[in-house]
Amino acid sequence: MPYDPRLVQPMRDEMVRMGAQELKTVPEVDLALGDQKGTTLVFVNSVCGCAAGNARPSLALALAHQVRPQHVVTVFAGQDLEATSRARQYFSGYQPSSPSMALFRDGEVVHMIHRHQIEGRPPQAIATELAAAFDRYCATSSV
Amino acid sequence: MSGHVFHSGHQELHGITVVLDLEAGGICIGRFDREDESGVHLLNVSRHTAGVDDPSPEAFIRHTARFGVRADEKAVVLPPASVLRIRRLSEFDSAVP
């Protein structure tokens, strides 16, 4: 059962402030992730304090990097259920977890950060990993 | 084992995805909830039975580290005597070969 929307709104706002586009419906997900060109980072948001509390700041830090994906979008696990389920269909072969992050290039997942790779790690360490992935996969398509 | 406790009052590994080596030879991977007199409580658990399941236990762990935990069981309690070792899944390399 989703949490009270008022409780999770600050977590949504945090994503929007860093420039992520919220995808709340299946058509919005398909529009963003179907027939992709270039690079897109999908952030699967979560209310979990064990991991999401570090995941969001880590992405904010990484997005300050010179090289970054062309598009940053987010779905909210446990809140926008259908949109999240749809987004995960694009992560073929990967088990669902939240929070998590998937970096796409031309529609293919080229880097995945699962929940277990976020838990207990400081935001700076996760951001460093993200920035390295941006350098590797987004260097020729940065905005 | 060091780490952050994000929820006050919870144990150090609460919320962390762990690998349990079992006395009977199997492996369980899941999210640590708590440990008490009844055992280790895991959520969203994937199991591997040595000698029964393919691939090898090591390959199973590496595959899980790379592709995520296949949550076959929602909740599992493993008696204290059955658990040989607890490690974080994040300790295992998930790099693409």
C-alpha cells in the first residue's frame, strides 16, 4: 500500500530539484524509455531510509559532474506502482530493487546500481561510481 | 562489521542485503531485518542449495551481485545454529566481465 502522498512529496521534490523528470504513468514511461536515443538515467525512488536517504544525494552530487546523461527520469517504487512496474520492464534481466539506478545508452542498460550497492555507502562514494559511468558512457552525448 | 544504522533502535545490518552461508551447505541472500533468539530474519530471499542448484555457490553469488536478488521468498527465519557466516552482498564483485 502506498504511503501518504504528503509523506513522500519531499522525496519527489528532491528529485525534481536536481532536474529529474518524474514519470507517474505508463504512457509517460513509454514516452521516455521507448525507442531511446542517447543516454538516460532512470532513478527508482524509494521511501526506504536505509538506502534511499543516501541514493538521492548521491545522484545530486553526480549530476554536478561535467559529463552527465542527456535525460534523467525517475519513478517512485511503492507509490506509482504501474509506472514503476513498466519502467522495470525496460531493465530486462535485472531483478527489481529500490532504490536503484539504471543508465541507458540507445535503449540498452549499460550500468546498473542495485539497492545492495547503495546500502551503507556514503553519497560521495556512490556519486563517484556514477560519475565514472557517466564518463564512460555519456561522454559523447552530454548536455 | 562497520556500517551505518539509519533507523535508530535497529541492528547494524538492518536493511542491508546479506549473504548467509548455512551450516547445511546452502546459501541465502536477502535483506537483513533483525536477529533474535529465533534466528536471523531475512526479507525478499533467494536460496541456493549446494550440489542441487546450478551454477556453483560462488557463481550464484556473483550473478546475484550483478543482476540483483531474485526474491523467491518474502520472509525467512534461519535458526542461529544454521548460520555459519554473514557477509554483505556488496562485498562481491558485480563488475561486468
